[in-house]
Amino acid sequence: MDTTIKDPLVGQALDGRYLIESRIAVGGMATVYRAVDTRLDRLLAVKVMHPALAADSAFVDRFIREAKSVARLDHPNVVNVFDQGNDGTHVYLAMEYVAGCTLRDVLRERGALQPRAALDIAEPVLAALGAAHRAGLVHRDMKPENVLIGDDGRVKVADFGLVRAVGTDTTSSTGSVLGTVSYLAPEQIQDGVADQRSDVYACAILLYEMLTGAKPHSGGTPAAVLYQHLHEDVPPPSGLVPGLAPALDTLVAMAASRDPGRRPADAVEMLAVVQDVRAALSDEQLDAVPATAFPAGAPADAEGTTVLPRTPGALPDEAGRRLNHTTRMQLPPDLIRADDGADDGPAAAAGGHRAAPARSRRGPVALLVALVVLLGGGAVVWYVSAGQFTNVPAVLAISQARAEQRLRSAGLGAHVSQAYSETAAKGTVISTDPGPGGRIRGNGVVDLVVSRGPQRIDVPRLAGLPLAKARQRVTAAGLTPGTVSKVFDANVPAGSVVSTTPAAGTPRRTGDAIALTVSRGAAVPVPDVVGSTVSDAEQALQAAGLKADVSGTPVYSDNVPKDSVAQESPGAGGKLAKGDTVRLSVSKGQQLFKVPDVTGESTDDAKSALKKAGFQVSVINLFFTGTVFNESPGGGSMQPKNTTITLWAR
């Protein structure tokens, strides 16, 4: 039964753009649909978060933030994220649609793989993870379900960066999550911490599974599997596949060490180790058929299945979906029967006897001719459709020389071009056309793009240039004008560049910001004009090459007479550029306050009231009754703060 009929999103257009055609997979976090981008007329995959999770704003924010991080990854072995959006209650990602199958499908159909095939898959997986690791991203959920194998042979890694948002699911006891538990590194289980080495561990488990057809740890519950991750080493693959090259045992043991410090630091280092191991193996070791591989009657390729990037634990709606069987040539049954000499006539069928008819000598000749024609025709068909083609070997992230040698061994030529790369080491292969595993004529030429290393631009010399021209030169060099700071410099005209940070000649990446330090000209010391009349202050500042601004609000001053300069900013001795302005504040004289009338009050109450009003107090006792009969200055008069009020008491 087609379950997509019941899905209300099928037939709808998210954001008026992504027309949902069918449902592909359902997982614990999201549902994946096949859709058409009606604006660009292209097929893609749309992952829609489940409504219960979409209601959690913190979850959605993390989902969006990490999706944006993944979208910045530009690597041929990473499933691209094209767009992210909201349509009502639907939070979605629009991603690359990959026609093919998952590595899980391949393992389910074939069992163990030959070492060459296992390494052919492991290398692009590690190349994708290496690009992510060097960009500061950790996958956290590497497993066969997240390795996609396209119909064109390309290998892609899906679901980058989204596992952190669904980390709580990885310890569930459900069957769908047990697959995830099988690839968790010990530190993820014990400390909840995942870094690049955790992905390396998961890749080691994945490689073990490709080489043996089974997971290294098994158990009836997730808890049993978690215990084995923490307390048992991954066994050597040769324990299940006798005769497997010892170097492969060593590779798995190192990458799956329970101690993260003993593993390669990241996927880039592990890729280099994998390539060294491959180079040391003979063709016999690489092409050895493992005993745990499924029989020859099992499907032999992964073509024809449409697979989209899935949510961890997602299960396809169509349970019967499988890899297509390789088409094999068979002889017609009647031709086979004609060759075995049996007589199936009516008499024989009834159990009677009759003389065998004389055989014509033309029969075997005709049979031989028919076989030759059939086989010859089949060979022609095979050659036209497949025989003249070969698959491009995996050469990503290895040196140009090794890549060309590997292509020559496959009977292929190479056309080399170069490009800058921030993630690929200089001299290593960034990409190929066709891609790894892609079909090409047996004597064809593969386009190799080799890394020139990170592009670096020398900071141009800008000293002495006016600021506007300096900014233009920075932009023209492929850099970005940064912050501008100003300093006094008697040797550089005001408004021109004194220096840059980094200094001129320093190599920087394209787009890096360059900070500019600009001259304010020679420093002019600010003269002391406090206490001067406004006219005298203006003349003094003008003589120093400065301007005066007296438009500010006048201020009270206990020390400066009214209408004279009470304050200046900057203060005396400060430094300004020629033509700068000094702000002056004019004095309003002393601020006066009303003296409280305290006659008739006790001396204690009188002193308290006067001090509260901001005055000093002096008491003269004529008699000892303690009552104030006179104060000077008198109550009600206006006096500056801190004025001493004399009290007479009797």
C-alpha cells in the first residue's frame, strides 16, 4: 500500500516553491520527501522536522544554526544543503537529491566487501569528514545509513552537524537507534564529548563492518553494546575473515582504539594512513573475496535505487526496496536442451521404446555456430554498453604523482589543472571529473584539479597614502579594509596611512581584514585657560592653532569668578591635532544655598539641620541650657556650601 497517500504534505508546495512529490523516509527527528524546486526546476530532497520538535524554539535555533554551518562545506563527497526555511509549523531543509543507495543497502545485499571495494568507499568518506574537521565541524553519527552511493559511483556523506540536536536519541533502547549505538566512541558514551577522533572511531567500526559484514560489538540491548565499547577492544577483522591482510587489522585497531589519543587526530590523518595501507597491499590482497560475502547470486551492484539523505534511524516507507540485480547473459533454455542429447518425444514420455533417430552431423555444427553468434553478439552488446568503459579510481586527497600513477594503472590519462584550497594540502587532488567511481572510456582522460595550497595575498604597502586611496588598494588586492585608528605623527600628513596591521608584505588569506592606522598630523598641546576670561581664552587657543567652543551650559565654580572659564576639555596639557576644538565651560560663580533658621532649637538639633543642608557649624555656649538664640549668617540668607554658621546658645 502506498503510505504517501495519507501524508498531507504530499502535493503541497512548501514556501510556494518546493513541490512535495512523495515521502521517502521517516525518522525520529524528521520526514524526508522527494520534491521539485519549482523555481529552478530541479529535483531535490526536503527534510521536514516533526511538529513536536518544531515547537521547541531552542531546538529549531540549533537546527538552523548547524544547517548553516554545513551549507558552508563545499566538498564533492558531502551532501549539499541548498536552503532552509519555515512554512507555518513546518521547519525544513532543502538538500541535494542523491540517486543510488546507502552503504547499509550494499552491506545488507552483499555482506562483506572485498578490501579494494571497502577502501574505495572509505577514502571519499574520510575526504568528506576531513573537509568538515578542518572547518571545525564534527559529524557525531557516522554509520552506513549516512553513506550514500550514487548511481554514478560517487560516495557522499549525509547528515553533517545535525546529530548534536538529536543527541538524546542515541541512547534510546529502540531498534532503530541500536545501529547508532554501534558506532559511538567510548568518550561519547562516558563523557558525552565528541570531537574529530570520535568520527575516526566510527569510521573504523564502519571499515570493520565493510571488511567482515558484521559489527564488532553485538548484544541484545543498547546497554550491552555500550558496555563493550567501553571495556572491550575492537577485534581484528581477520578473526571473521581468515587470510585478511594484517595491515588491515592494524589499521582498524589503531583507528578504533578506546584511547582517543592513540587514534589519528582527524579524518585527514586517517585518510593518509588508509592510502598508505592501500599502497602496501598487493592486488591479490585487495581483491581477496571474504568468506562472509554473500553468494554470487546476490546483487552485485548498487544501481537503480533512489535514496535521499536521511534522519538518523530513518526507515524507508517501501520495505521491499533493494539493489537492482546485475543483468547477466543466459543461454536460451531450448538451446541448452538441444545440446544435452535427451529425447523427450511422446514415446519416451509414455515409457515405450523406439529406435533413436539418426543424428545429423549438422546439429552440433549448428549448435556451435549458434553459440558463437550468441556469445559474439553478447560480447558486442557488452562492449558497446559497458566493456569500453571503466570506473575512475579514487584519487582524492593524495599527491598528484600518486594520482597520475593510479590512473595510469587503470589505463587512463590525466589532465591537470590547479586551484587554491584552504583545506587540501598543496599538491594533493581536490576533485576529479568524472568523480571517483564515475564511468569513463577505458583510454579516457580524467581531469584532475590539484591544490595550490591556501591562496595568500601580501598586504600592500600603504604608508603615506590618503585613507580613501588606501582602502581602494586593499580591496583591489582581494583583502578587506578593516578598522581605522588614528595617531599623532608629525612626519605623515593628517588623513594619510601611517601603518597597517598586519604589516605590509605579510601574507594573508583572500578577504582577510587589514586594520589601518591613520595620521592625525603633529600633536598640539592644549594651553591652560581655566580662570581666564572667555576672550583671553579664545585668543590663547587660536594662537596654538586650536578652536574654542563656548556653547556649552555654564557651570558653578567655587574657585573661578563668574563669567570666566571654569573648565576646558581636553584639559591643559592634552594633545589635539591642529584645527581641533577645545570645549570651554563658563563659570556661574559659587552656588548659593539657603541657611536654615534654627533659633529656638536645641544645639544638637540645630547642628544636625545645618550639616544636612551642607554647612559647617560652630557653637558658642553662653549658658548651659543648650538652646540657640542667635545664628550668623542668619537663617534665610543665601550662602555657599561649607560656609561656617556660628550659633549662640544659652
